[in-house]
Amino acid sequence: MAKRKAKPESFIRKPVFPGGNTAFQEFIRTNLRYPEEAVANRIEGAVKVAYDVDVFGKVIEAKVTHGIGYGCDEEALRLVRLMQYPKKKYQGMHVVFHMVVTIHFRLNPVSKPDTGASIKLNYIGDGKTTTPEKKNGGATYTYSIRIDPDKN
């Protein structure tokens, strides 16, 4: 008796973003515009969008299933609607695929502002004064520290 070949789990495969996951992440990174309202309120988080892909590879009926507000939901919808998948017909059938994507909104960490201020220390000991190098720009504060080896 001949062995039967195992059937694939699904003869219809979901469409994959052209270039795979790395291309998808690059697409999001280059097209994402962080909403001004979210930046002003320091809003970070993830927006989950459910959408359908038709037989022509176009995104139809996108909706937010989990949002964070402040314009991030609308931006996530805009990004999803920009996506284009390869056009495919599956064994003569017109198939609509239901997909979900999570888009993360993260602000860059705030670095401390450089005030340009510096501290200058003078060490005085054994009659010699040691002064650190002088740096340009900003305010300079000078402190003198006298070290007397004879006093304890």
C-alpha cells in the first residue's frame, strides 16, 4: 500500500508583505509620523489594527481594535491603508484575508540639555597650583582647594 502525502495545513496562504517582516518594519519606520498631540502629552504605546486584504492586494476595511488615542489611532489606520500586498488569485477564488497588526509608538528618550557650564578646580599643595584644562563655551565656576600637609 502506497503512503499518502500529507496535505498542507492550508492550501490558501495568507499574503506576506513584500520583502517580509524586515521590509514591513522599515515601511513602518519610514512612513510613521508621530502625532503632535501625542508628542506634546508624551504618549507611548501600541495600537492594534484589524484589516482585510482583498484579491488585488489592497487593504480594505481597516479598524482599530485597541488604541491609545491622541492621534496615534488615526496614524496607525493611515499606515495600514498605505500597505500594498501582491495580487493573487487562489485556485480561481476571490479570497479576502483578515489580518491584524500592532504598531508601536515610542518616543525617543529625552537627553539632558547641555548647558555648557563647567566646573574648574584649583588644587594648591606644596606651593604649587594645579589647574585643569580650560574648556571653551558656557559658564565656568572656579573653586580653590588648599591642601596643607602639615595640618591634620
